[in-house]
Amino acid sequence: MKELEAGFKDAKRFKLITGWKSIDNIAFYTKLGYGMYKIEDYDAKDKMVFMEKINIK
């Protein structure tokens, strides 16, 4: 992720989506500075977590 972000230094924010049951993914992205901004139903059983990180220079 850090290499990907480094390739887009002028980006104002980075966004990603992961499943709400993916606790390890959410913890990993949180440690990298991402925060949840929306949870949306995917289907009757699953939800998607939308996360973003503001690129402060």
C-alpha cells in the first residue's frame, strides 16, 4: 500500500472497499491511516466497508 500511495503523491485521498467481515483487512488499513466513512449492504448477508485516507503533504 505504501508503494502504491507513493506512486500517486499528488492524490488528495485514497479510497478502498473491503468486506465488513474482513476484520484483519479493516485493522490493517486502519493502521495505515484509513478510516471508515460508509457501510453499505452488498446483499442480504454481507456488507461492504468503504474506507479512505486523506493525503496530507
